[in-house]
Amino acid sequence: MRHIISLLVENESGALSRIAGLFSARGYNIESLTVATTEDPTLSRMTIVTTGSDRIIEQITKQLNKLIDVVKLLDMTDGDFIEREMMFVKIRAEGEAKRAEIQRLSDIFRARIIDVTDSTFSVELTGAGAKLDAYLKTLPDGDVIETVRSGSMGIIRGKKALTI
Amino acid sequence: MELSGSEILVQFLKDEGVEYIFGYPGGAVLHIYDALHRQDDVKHILVRHEQGATHAADGYARATGKPGVVLVTSGPGATNAVTGIATAYMDSIPMVVISGQVPSAMIGSDAFQEVDAIGCTRPCVKHNFLVKDINNLADTLKKAFYVATTGRPGPVLVDLPKDITAPQIKIPYQFPKKIKMRSYNPTVKGHPRQIKKAVELLLSARRPMIYSGGGVVLGNAANELREVTRKLGFPITQTLMGLGAYPGTDKQNLGMLGMHGTYEANMAMHQCDVLFAVGARFDDRITGDTSKFCPHARIIHIDIDPASISKNINVDIPIVGEVKQVLADMSKLLAQTEQKSDAAALDAWWKRIGEWQAQDCLAYDKSSPHIKPQSVIESLYKVTRGEAYVSSDVGQHQMFAAQFYPFDEPRRWLNSGGLGTMGFGLPAAMGAKMAFPDADVACVTGEGSIQMCIQELSTCLQYDLPVKIICLNNRYLGMVRQWQEFFYEKRYSHSYMDALPDFVKLAESYGHVGIRVENPADLDSVMEETFAMKDRVVFLDVITDQTENVYPMIQAGAGHNDMEISPEHKKNLGAVNPEGELA
Ligand SMILES: Cc1ncc(C[n+]2csc(CCOP(=O)(O)OP(=O)(O)O)c2C)c(N)n1
Ligand SMILES: [Mg+2]
């Protein structure tokens, strides 16, 4: 099953490589990994999307918890949470009909066109990963020049929070 | 007090109570060596290879329970240390390794003797630190010792760029007595409800089995284990790493389990209905095929490391905590509870175990014209009255030592169980001898393994470390040969040690005593002679039977009840029928 694991880690140069190294050394999957400093500059917040059986996910969370740089960990998938990912897409957009079609599709998905040339659009879109996938599918084959995805981030619903 | 980085390091080691460091100098640590030169509280042991330094520190740590400390230079010094760090990591041995690094400003420039020591060691340390600011040095060192020695212990590396240790830069120093780390708080006490459930399950067992591991040794919980085991009256077996935690000669002890465990221990594992795992991690050399592991048992597991629980084998009652504390709590509960174990069932169980024991699975051919490796260990046991510190290398000799030297005390048996590092034995014996100069210290080795760290014979002379090297010389990489005999139709590909040195002369050229023995009749007297030379290193080159194999053996894919047994053991079958499964 797919799991979204959120971590607070020491904001140290080695922390990211320890976490990435753990996944490669133990053969765990990483679908995506995002990381940035939090409002407390000594901490980074990381979101890892991974897949595996219950047993593997249990090992992943335990092994992550064992790393000295990991301050706190939460498997979001255990509760109610919101997931978002951001994507930029550069799309081939030549001719009036095609440009109108892309604009129409983008409206439906609430994607914003953030840059335009005479032959391309650059689009920004936020949502759950599935929505991003769906948007890409609607675009005509061969017209996607480039995609940039942030990887997923998550936050728990309600008053609970992952803080120290 | 204003000190330079090097002086802070040395003063810190003193304040931390470090007696010995094992090391080797080089450019990046010269400032540190200069500071070492100006004092004599912290004694430095100059090894002959950085691998030797790590194994010696490791042996010291295993024998004493105190952290081993290592000092190496950057680049090749650090990479040479990696094998020993990984060895300590796999066996959870507390160790602090200080590695020199090129000056901060040159890091990343492919400077002379630069290697990313943090990156190289990351997968085989509990944690590592790069010191970027001299003001963090003392705290970082304190953290390193704290992390290495608490929770599930392990090696920690501190990488020290040369500028941090420069004599010109001095700052005030104070020993950090305590350190807090927000992200590191190992659990100490086990959950009372889990402990209660465990005691209830234990007392309800009809065919119980206790399986204890290296965690009991590391956690200094041998006394608590003995108390609980005796109160329960249950059979107990130990892993290779756990030998000595429960007395090897005690009647409740069934010996080692696993790939080369005793027949009775493995059969009892297979048939038990409650398994009590104490500080053991269900390693693949223990479990064999996990789908056939303890098919009838409900399992209780005490471990300090939550990640060890249900990693390889699902357990029914996990207890996370320090094994010493948890066992003490259990012992108290056992004294209070009204519940009694089923005496009749236990009697029947012991009777069954007695039948397995009666087969004498470790029997070997005593009429051979060649010296049998087993008899060497028996002789060693006799001569040292079972009281020696015994290190070993890796191979058949290691298994024979584990099978034929029943340790009655913990921390006497020093071997690389997890990583299986050939070359461990001699330096580890040095570390133990350093700590216990008056005790007998033996290194049981093979002619293959000893050559992987033989250079340390020179260190033994310099520091007067009269260890005894008992080399089971079978002119083969014996364990490799055994697998080739069993699984590759005797195609002995590159397992023959041709062109061996004359170990007697080699020992002599290092300034030691060398003795060769080939005749079984001479074995005991030569062993006596070896240990009578209290203040000499003796290299006893025992020419052993080349064809001997280690039995019993659980082969890949087999369960505990499916062992390859020795020809001598087979002769003892007949009288008993142990194979039938119990309901
Ligand atoms: C550093 C290292 N390389 C290779 C091995 C694989 N290995 C395991 S046992 C063994 C043979 C050891 O031979 P020897 O020391 O003569 O011991 P014996 O088995 O003959 O008693 C080898 C090569 C190892 N354990 N460690
Ligand atoms: Mg050999």
C-alpha cells in the first residue's frame, strides 16, 4: 500500500543522505521525497511517499525513527490528512484551436497558465497526485514538453499537528 | 582553561575515563598525536593496520563493556577502519572512532588523502559527526560517547578536519557532564502490561524454550537471565553472540542453536510451544527458513531496539526495553504470582530433551591418527579451566570453539558473529589482554584468517600483550571447503591455502614463541606448555584433520528439525526415536 510519512529532522547537512541511504540500503521504495526548512531553522520537514506491505512500512517507520537525525515521525496514512503536490508543465501550444483547448482543459483542472510564448504554455497545477496525473492524461499525446513535480506534501486535518 | 582542539580531544578522553586508544598516525591527525605526546593518562596503542585498531578497540569493548576508542588519519586511515567499524556495527559494540580529515577549507577539493569518511561509514555506524566548529567539539565528543554506549550500542565516528585541531586556535574548555539530544531517547523500561502478559504465557507453556542472544551480554543482564531461567526451570539456548550469558555448563543449558547449533537446542526450538527470545534478533543463521521457524510456538521477544521486533519473525508479545530492567521486573512478578507452571508437562518435555541430548550430537572420531579440531578446543578448555577470554576468527574453527568451549561467564567469548570478519581474532584478543593483563587470553584461529591481521603480532611485542594463538591449521579455507563438499560436489575452487608460511618461524621472527604440533598424543602437553609461558606470545600451530566438517548443520531452506548430522552422531541414533513431531 501507498503511505505518506512525514518527518521532522535535524536541519543538518547529513540528514537527507542518511534518510535516502536508508531507503537504498534496505531496498525500500521511494515514490517521492520533499524537504525544506521549517519556521524553526534547526528543523526540516520532510514528506516521503513510499509503498510496501504493512510489514515493510512498519520496518520503514522504525528504521527511520532509529536515525539520530529524525526528531519525530508520523505515518499520515493512519489518519485523516490532506495531500497536495505541485506541478509545472510546459506544453506545445501552436495554432488557435489548440491554444483554446489547453486553456479550456486548464480551467477545468484549475490550472494556471503562468508563462506564454507563441508556441508554448507553461502551466501550474496543484492537487493530489491523481489529479495531476489526470490533467496530464487529458493533454494530447506528444504535446507535453516538460513536467516538473514537487512530490507530495501532507498535513493532518484538524487540531493535531506534527510539531516538537 | 584555554585549549586547542587537539588538547580538548585528549583532555575530553581523560575526563570521559578513556584508558586506551588504538590508533595509527598520519598527516591529518598529527596535531592530535602531538597533544597525545605531552601526556600519559590516555595510553595510545600503535597498531600495525587500522583494521587492527578497530578490532582491538572492539575486543576491549566486548571484554570490558566500556566503549573502545580508535584514532585514525584521513583517507586510507579511515577506509582501512571501515571493516572494523562494520564489524562492531553488526554486533552492536560501543565504539568511538576519531578520524582525521583534511582542513575544512579543502573538503570537497579531492585534496591529498581526502575521503568522505562520513559517507563511507554512514551505512555501518550508529551515527557519525563532522565537526565544523571547534566550539562544538567537546559537545560532539560527548554526544558520540553517549550515542555509542546507550540504547542499542554501536560505533560512532567523529570526523575532525585538521584546522579544528590546530595548536594556534584555543578556546575555553569544560567537560560536558551531560548531554541532551531531542531526537535520541532510548526506551529503558518495558511496558508493565506486556511483561505481565509474558509471564502468564510463560507459566502456561507445556514445552517452553528460552532463546537468548548478544543483547543479554551487551545489556549486562546475565545475572537477571540466570535468575529468571532458574525460577522458570526451562531449557535455554544461546546464539553465537549470547554464549556465556547463561553458564555453558549448567544443566538447563542446551548449548548454541542455529546453523551449527546442537541437535537438542534446534529440536527443542522446533517443538516448543512458547518461545522466549531475550536480546536476540532472529538472524537468518538462527532462524533458517523463516516459514519453518518454531511452527508450534507463541513468541515473546525482549529487545532494546523496536526495529528488531517482528523484523524477520512475527512475535506475539513484544517488550521494548533494557533487557536487564525487563528481566528484573519479570523476576519480581514471577515471585509474586500465584500461577504455577505445569510440572507434569515440563517433566515430559525435559524427558524428551534428554533423549535428544543422549544422541551426543557433537561426538567425533577420537581414534583418528590426525588431530581433530574439536579435541584442540577441548584441550584448550581443560588447560584454561574454562576461564579464558577466547577470541576467534571466522570459519570452522570459530564454530568448533563455540561448540566445545562452554563459557560460564559473559564477555569471555569474543567473535565477529554478525559480519563474520576474518582477521578479527588476533587484534580482538589484544584488546582483551590490554584490559585483563592477568587473564589467559586465547585467539582461536585458522591458517586463513590469521593471515588477515597477522601484522598485529608486532603490536603484541611492543606492548607486551602475551596472547596465545591457537591456530587450527587445516590447510584449507575450511568452512568454504565444507560448503563446496556439500553443495558443489567437492569442487574445491580456491579454498586450498597453498604456500603457507612456516608459522613457527614467522612467530619467532616477530619475537614470539612458535610451536607446531601434529600428533594427537602431544596435544595436551603442548597446550599446557603454551599457557605455562605466561609472559610470551605463543603461536601454537596445530596441524589438524583436513577433512573434518562442522556438525550439526542446518542447510538452506531447512527447518530446525532437519539437520545434517555427523557420522559419529548417526551411530548414536537407533536407540532413540526423536524425529516424531509432538502434537
Ligand atoms: C574477510 C573475509 N573474507 C572472506 C570470508 C569468507 N570465509 C568465511 S570462513 C572462510 C574460511 C576461513 O578459513 P580459515 O581461517 O583457515 O578457517 P577454517 O574454516 O579452515 O577453520 C572464508 C574465506 C570471511 N568470512 N571474511
Ligand atoms: Mg583453515
